Amino acid sequence: MKKYSVPKNFQSSVGYNTFDNYQSLREKAKQDSNSYWESVAKRIDWFDKWTTVNNSDYSKAHIEWFSNGKLNASYNCIDRHIENGLGEKIALIWQSNDPTISKNVSYNDLLEKVSLFANGLKRAGIKKGDRVCIYMQMIPEAIVAMLACARIGAVHSVVFGAFSSDALKNRINDSECKLLITQDNGVRGLKFDIPMKENADKIADDCPSLKTVVMVERSGNEMFMKEGRDITWNQFIDGCSSKCPAEVMDAEDPLFILYTSGSTGKPKGVMHTTGGYLVYTSHTHELVFDYHQDDVYWCTADIGWITGHSYIVYGPLSNAVTQVIFEGVPNYPDFGRFWQIVEQHKVNVFYTAPTALRALMKEGDDWVTKYDLSSLKVLGTVGEPIKSPEWHWYFNVIGNEQCPIVDTWWQTETGGILMSPIPGCVPTKPGSATLPLPGIIPAILDEEGNEITERNTTGYLVMIQSWPGQMRTVYGDHQRFIDTYFSQAPGNYFTGDGAYIDEDGYFWITGRVDDVLNVSGHRIGTAEVEGAIGAASGVAEAAVIGYSHEIKGEGIYAFVTLMTGVEASAEIEQDILSTVTKIIGPHAKPSVIQFCSGLPKTRSGKIMRRILKKIAQNETDDLGDTSTLADPSVIDSLLEK
Ligand code: WTA
């Protein structure tokens, strides 16, 4: 595999300009991990210093950093920049779905908005430790709401705006949120009235803990407002003071919960705490994106996912960034939208998902070349492996061979980036997240838990040592935290990904080793989708498999058996799609549904997914060992289709 050295004209602002720099940083972190993290932690403001740097113990599944340190995340993301004379600096450049509308929010403005809303929350009875749900699209109020929670010590739980009302309800109930913040309608691409408030209305009465629903008026459409429960954003802050002191939080006080899919049915509430998470996101944001005070930064993620939390809200804002936040979609009004925005706002650092690149690449280069992209300095990707064609397109056409590509590997659970090239130091190879960041110690294990030291041999990717941004628990279910992450390979953090190390020591992620799919960079559990399909009328059983999809990376292929007497039909197919949309959301809809008379099962009744995977991938020449099948004739009927 060809190695790409750092582009000739690239000069790091952070100052890591050689591979030796990087190696010595990594060595320093390895030799004395506590001193390393202690020096990193000084980058943020603490009200009180910690007493111990790292109190984590993997053998007990216990993660704890910067014990007894006191700080506030919202203070670090706003107030301290103002104290440093950056009050007038633009924090957010909000680019509306409508290309003619954008709005700037300075750090002074942000402080005022956050303080007003934080006081509104207090007036509504929200206290430190209470959970608040945020169900919104990409509008500035979403970020204001998150920071307002952090300011008073309330724990936010952001639910991605495309999730259905059922999914919203389950998440609100799991963490017993007292208050929900939403908007009348979402506005994205040609969809001008995504029913956010209506979705909330459908389930609010089924959420016993929920007392208040705050609604931003985005579309201005007339909405049903329930007396005593619903209130508009403006009414909510009306009469509140614009001063709200930041609550003193312990380093280990929860900052947020974010639900993510695992291999079993119910999504997990991944819990992150204040000190370690903020230190880690702030540090990695600067290091990986080579962030410089004058840069304009743009991460195209949604705040509903971890990338939005770590690399739109907490990492960048704690570094006093000026950043674009974008309400719309890459193909509206046309396929040049991303590049038009880069030109308009002179974006220097651009961070997106490979799936978006694949979708845009196939529309041709003319959408790109008509814009001036010379401001770009660093290009990043996240969420899924980036394959060679889109890597080269990104490097050549978007970056004009001048910009290092940072392929960042990490997870909701890791809080921040664990592996990525550092621009300026680490030569890249298309498709490899290259090397771990300093302080991160990965290993590849075999089935028995022994380390694989041979090169180019795939195994399970684990971390053998904690880092400050690591999740602390599954909200309300610590046993699940232990079972999921610390029981497969005791003494290590089990990532759920497969990987191998090549001859240069570079890491290659081969994908999930559990039943989790990665569809357009969105994490979806097969069990969740199977459960949703099973709720459609006439369905007996479903098995869901991921298959290679040109644009989505992975597409969802569903094998479905129907109840006796029910015939496969276009109506049933439609019903399955709408049931999945209702229970999870449109992003979890299968791309292919194959009706079949039976699923391949072992004698003990376990579905042999390996065989279904081969059929879904059209690799039917060799189905492997089928001798343990209870009923081998099932295979023939599956292949007939
Ligand atoms: C996958 C997203 C290859 C991986 C930040 C991981 C990647 C899961 C990459 C986490 C990458 C993420 N290369 N695979 N650069 N980044 N993944 O929790 O399988 O939504 O376990 O976090 O995405 O997805 P999550």
C-alpha cells in the first residue's frame, strides 16, 4: 500500500512537523502516562485542581480521572474565552438550509443565550443531576441548550432528530428526563416541515417523568401547545436574567448521556463525565485538526451523534473555535452545497463522513471545481472506514493534494478520537487510521485473549489502558457496562471492532465483530431492526445482515419469514418499512427485503448469520460448513430467490 507523505507545503500550527516529534510525544506519554495527562489537563480551566490524575482500574471496570478536580464545561467553552478578550470572536456561523441565510453568534452572544436559557431551566425546577432531553435539528439553540444544561449541572441526553417518536419515548423514559427541548419543525433540504414537535406530542403523555416541553419556533408553523406542559423557547426565557454563574462540578459528575446501539435490542445510555471528557475532546480537537486560533472549522456531523458532541460542541468550543454549523444537507439546493459553503466561509478544517464523500463523488467533479477551495488546510473523516476511491477523490479533488487527510477512528464510548494521523507528522495510507494518539495503547487479541503480534493478522481491537475521555458507565445499568466492554477480554477495554496491524505498525479497522451495523456512518443494532420488523403485521421472524453498499458503506438486508397463511406482497413490504420508520427512524430502513420460507438455524435454534451474510453479499459459491443446520433444505429455498 502506497504511503502518502505529509503534503510539502503543510506547516503545522500546533508545531508537530516531523514524524520524530510525534514519536517522542508518544514515547513521553507511554513512559509516564500520569505526567502526560496532567500536562494535557492544564489546557482547560479548573476551579480546583485534582488530587489524583488516574484512578482507573480495568480489572474492576472502574474509570476515574482527575479525582476531586472541580470545573464547569460551559464555563470552559464560553466564559474563559471572554475573560481572555475573545468575547467578540465569532463562535458559530450558522448556515441555514436556505443558502441565502446565515447568522453569526459571538462568544458574548453565546454567553447571554446560554445564561438566559440556564436560568429558564432553573426556574422550571431543573437541578444539578436532573436529565434533560434535547430533540432538535442543527440550529444554534441546540448548542445553547446543551451548554445551558452543562452550566447548571443538568445531564443532557440528545436524541438524533431523525429518530421516531417511539425511539424518543424509550430514551426519555430510560433516563427519566424531566424536560424536553425540541422545535416546531425541522428544515432540511426539500423537507420544510419535519414534524419534531408533533413527534414529541405523540409520546409526551407516555413519559411519566416529563413535566415540560420547550419548543423553538423554527418554521413558525402553528403548533398544538398543551397547557401547563408546553412552552415556546421565548416564553421560557422571558424575564430571566442574562447572568447565570456556572455550577461547580466535580470532574466525575455526569456531563451527558448519549444512546447508542449495541448487539442486544435496547440501546445503551453511554455516560460521559465532565473533567476527563472535556480535557480529552479539547486536546484531541487541537492535535488532530491542527487547530489554530484564526481557523474556520467545520464538522458536518449532527449533534445527535457523538461526533457532534465532541467535535462541534465540547472540543471546538473549549478551544475558542470559529465554526460553521450547518442545518441542511449536502445535496440541496445542489451537489455543490458543501463546497459552496467552504468557499463562502473560507473554511480551513473540514470534517465529514466517507458516506457523504461517496455520494458527492459520484455526481462528478464539476460541482467541486467551480468553487475556490484554497482555504482548506486539513480534511478529516469519521464514522466508518474510508475506502481508496473516495480517499483519493478527497485528497486530489477537494484538497488539491495540499491537505493531510485525518481518518479518525473512535466510538461513542471512547468520547474522542483514539487513532488518527496527526497532520504534519504522520504519513497517511488510504483506508488506515494509521497510529494511536499519544497516551492510547491498543492491542489486537485472538479468540483466547492472547495478543496477536504477527503483522497483517486480524483480531479483536482492545485498549489496554484507560484515557480521560472514556465512558464511565451505561446509564442505570453498570452491569451491562461490565458485560459489554470488560468481560470478553478481562483487563482490557473491548471495542467491538476487528483490526490488524500492517508491516509499518499502522492499524486497519476491519469493521464490527458484533451484531452492529454501520449504515452511512450511523450505528444500528441488528437486533433493534429485527425487533422492529417483527412488529409489522404478518411477520413471523426476521434476520438482518449488513452487506456492502456503494454509498452507505453498509446496507441493511432483511430476511423475513411470514406467518402461516400470509403471502408475501408489496403491501407487507411497505408495512415493514413504515414499521421500522415508526419504531426506530427512516435511517434504519432495510435496503433489501427477502421473504423466505425459513431461516437457516442450528439444531439449538441459533440463526446462522454467516450463511445469510454470504447470500446477502452474493457469495453463494461457497457457503462454508452447513453441516450443523437443523434443516439443510432451507438453503435451497433461500438461493432460489
Ligand atoms: C466505526 C463514531 C473505520 C467503528 C465516532 C466503530 C470507524 C464505530 C471509523 C463507532 C474509522 C468509526 N474507520 N471504522 N475512521 N470511525 N468507525 O459510536 O466500527 O457512532 O466501532 O462513533 O464506527 O461508531 P459511533
